[in-house]
Amino acid sequence: MQNARMAMTNMPKTAVTDDAASISRSLARAFDGDPMMRWFFPDDSSREGSLGSYFTTIFTRQYVHNGVCECTDAAAAFWVPAEAQDKAVPDAETIQELLNILGERAGLFRDTVEMAAAHAPQEPHWSLALLGADPAAQGQGHGAALLRSGLAKADAVGLPVYLESSKASNLPFYEHFGFTVREELQLPEDGPMLWTMWREPRHPVKA
């Protein structure tokens, strides 16, 4: 019975705008210890609120409209299919809203985004823009369920997947699912490291 309940809570579903509050809450907790996010939001007392605003903005203004967004009870994943790569770029109003949230760290954020964009692959691919699970649900398979769901969609169309990870301890998790490190980047102004990762598509074995 316990396993059945766990399977239900871990079951990915399509995320809609009404899920913004719960998604942002889960992601703010998930990324509270992320080196890059702590670099962008160094104030411990305000970080969770700032992260919540940040994730609400990118979800409601960007990914929910031009990406494939899925969530469980305690996690969320934002994917960008190959055909939506150009559309998923934030518009000027969204960028300004993000810069307002970042305050004096806005310049670092802008430089980091530009640097990452310069290293993004040019060939057709899916991107895993973001994946995070509330630490309170750690070990319950929320992140893995969302990752499998998105990878299956990319595999179904025969396309590779690209992601960027700013936490070294997450690399083995992604490697378990077939990703390999593509580049290791030092972020501007002696910022933390960023790892780009790549996964070739997997095709079902025909009987």
C-alpha cells in the first residue's frame, strides 16, 4: 500500500500555471544549497523568497508557454524541445523582472547567461532547463521520475538532450541516466563551476 501511495505522489503530470505556487516552493527549497543560486542570492535570510520569485517568473512567463513542464508533489522539471529553442528565450519584460529580483547581482546573472549561451550546442536537441526536488522528499524518486519522463519524450523523437548542472554532487545522478560531461566552465568573476552535459538518444530495441 505504501508503494502505491509513493507511486502516485511520484507520478509526473503536466504542470499548468495554477501549479506555480507549489512548484516555486519546491524549487526554492531544492536550489537553496545550489552553489550558483547561492552566488546569485547570497543573503541567507532572503534567499528562499527571492528564489521563489525567480522560479515563479521563469515558469509563468517563459517555460509554461514554450516548454514541456512537468511536476510531482515535490519536484518540477522544465524541458525545451528542439522546435521551441528560439521561442523559450525570455522576452525583454521577463528579463527586466528577473534583473529586478536579482538586484545588485543582476550583472553577474546576465554575464552567466551569455556565457552559457555561447557554449550551448547548435545541433537539434532537447534541453533540460531545470530539475529540482524538495529536499524533504529526497530519496523518494521524484527527480528520477521526472527525468525519465522527459528523456522518454526526447528518445521518442530520436534527439539528444543537453543540460547544465551547477552542483558537482548531481553529476553522478545524471551520468546514471546516460549523460556525460561535455564541458566544465568557470563562471565569471571567480564564480562557481558549471558543467554542461550531453546524452545521445536511446532507441527501443525492436523484438
